[in-house]
Amino acid sequence: MNDCLFCKIIKGDIPSTKIYENEYVYAFLDIEPQAPFHAIIVPKTHISSADEINAQNSIYIAKIFEAVAEIAKAESLSDGYRVVNNCGKDGGQTVGHIHFHLLARRNLAWPPG
């Protein structure tokens, strides 16, 4: 997608602070962190939202969660963390490329507020 913010970040057209990358996944630090540690984890293929996950692209979602575990270990997030996906306008999704927020290093109360 030519106008997709995250596709541009993955391609390197927009700078980011990369913390993890493999052939399926790219992860970088959020520029407006909501916790002391806040990473964005995206698939390297364009999937618009959770509504678009199917048998052909679900491998990317599995690889994202494998990356979450690797990032958590590398960043010593042993006290816990939260993984968040927003889907659609009412779900709070602001970029039309599926992504997961990895938040840590503070108490993440529930419900969020």
C-alpha cells in the first residue's frame, strides 16, 4: 500500500527506532509512548485489521506473538506486559495496517482508562 504509514516504516521510507525484525515482523518504539516501554509490532505484509486475518495470512499473526515473547525476554519484561490490538474506528484503530502495542514497565490497571 503506497499511502500506508506502517508500510512506509517497514520499507524504511519513514524513520523508526527498530527493536526487532525478521522476515515476517517489524517492531519499533512508539513515538507517543503510553507506558515506559511501548513498542509497535507489525506484520511485513499489509493486513488492514483483525477483520482481514484469514488462513492465508494468519502465519504473520503467529509470528507477531512469537516476536512478542522474544522482545519481552530481550527487554527483561519479567514483571509483565500487555499486548493490545485495536480494530476499526470504534475499537480505536488509527492506522489501517494491523498492529499490536506491547506496553510494559508500569502497572497496567484494568479496565484501561
